[in-house]
Amino acid sequence: MVTPDRNQSSLVIFVLWGFSDYPEFKIFFFLVFLAIYVITVMGNLGMLIIIIMNPKLHTPMYFFLKHLSFVDFCYSTSVTPKLLENLFAEDRTISITACMTQFFFTANCALTDTFILAVMAYDRFVAICNPLLYMTIMSQKRGSLLMAAAYSWGIFFSLLFTYSLLVLSFCGTNIINNFLCEYSVIISVSCSDRHFSEVMLFIVSNVSMLSTLIIIFTSYIFIFVTVMKMKSARGRQKAFSTCASHLTAVGIFYGAVLFLYCIPNNKKSSVTVKLGSVFYTVIIPMLNPLIYSARNSDVKEKIKKLMNLK
């Protein structure tokens, strides 16, 4: 239950332990994570600017990709600066309010990402299975409504997650054995009954992940059937190539998140949770713009022009 003590937030202290077990590697970790963050910011903001500036990219597919880049930028920014600070900070404490705020934003970004990936799968389904009606079905209005739904989805489920943490009680100083305020680790330091929060984590994470996965799998089943019916080998190759970057992003993102949040905690060590958190909060936001820019000739062409390359 929520403690009736109004001063609980001022008495409770969280300590982000991060990578304190490896002090000899802190300079190495700092340089690696700084480089990743710089690449992430440049990649996602660069993708955002390129799509906005180039009228050729004002299509539904790139409209969704623009929002994916924005969310990935926010995702990384909500985690990595604090991670870099704590690598050298003597005081690694964080207030319960700041911890819950960080968790809300990271959960919001992760959940919004899942919905956007599902929307992008639906977009590819319409483009390949109903090409003549593509611009009618994926109109600007419908695209905006889908993005509004994605952000609403992220806010709703992240509020549910955050509420399930706020009903817990915390006592004194708590060691968060991670570099961010991650759900399962916050639960583990609670001094009250954690059953409700653990059940909430398992149910909501599986419902939110699996529902979007169903949309993705269903879309690609229809895509596969449609492509295999094409008589032209070149047409099949072109159709599959338009889906390759999205499938790569889906595989990486869902693989990491499903492993981290949809497997019971007693089957995972603290090191596993920490490495999983690094992958899905730091690495994946960097990979997405690299994956999509490498696979999309229009984006590569624009990048070359901006860099004055022939």
C-alpha cells in the first residue's frame, strides 16, 4: 500500500549503482557510451531533418519513420546522460520522484516504439497488398490518427506501470542495481508486498508486446502470400527489400524487450537485466537510423548530397 507518510519521498533515496562494480573500466565505459550517444543523436536527428527537408520523403512510410526517430532520440536522452554522469559521480543518489519520472519516460518511449513498429508493418502491408489504394488508405489524416494512437498507447501503459510502482512502499536508502530506474529492479528494493506490481508487469508487458506482435505477424503473412504470387522475380525482390529494414528493427527490438520484460525475474540474473537494459535503451536507438538509412536508397542519396558526395 501507499504509505500515509507525506514525507516518504524526502526520506527515500535511490542509488543508481550502474557499473560501479567495474571502476577500472569507467573511462572505457564513458567513451563507449558517449560515442554511442553522439551517433544516436546525430543519426536520429539527422534522419528527422532529412525527412522534413526532402519533399520526396513526404510519404506515409517516412512519416512513421520520422516519428520513430524522434521517439528513439527521446528514449536515449532520457537514459544516457544520467548514465554518463554516474560513471564519474561520487554521489549516485536519485530521488524517488526523479526515478519514477525517468521510468515513466523510458517506458513511454519503449511502448510508443512498439506501436509505431506495428503501424509501419501495417503500412508495408497496404503498400504491397493494395498498392492502387495505398495513398487513399494511408492518407495524411489516417497517418496522424495512427501516430496519435501510438503516443496515447505509450502514455496509457506507462501510466499503468508507473501507478503499479507508486503503490509500493520504499524504506530508507535503496540500491538500484542498474544504471537506470528499471521496473524489475525498483520492485526488488520495495519494502512492501510486491505481488500486485509483479503481476501487473507480466500481464501488461505481455499484452502490449503480443498485441502489437500479432499486428506485425499478420501483416507480414499477407505480405508474404502476396509477394509469392508475383510472377516477376525482380518485383518480389523489390517488395522484400522494402520490408527488410523494418523486419530487422522489429527482430532486434522485440527480441530484447520480450526477453527482459516477459520472462519471470527469477530466471534472470542482475547482470543479465543490466546488459538487456543497455541493449534496448542505449544500443537500439542508435541502430534504428543506421538500419533504415542503410536500407533506403532515398535516404542514402539525400545523405550523400548533404555531405557533397557523388
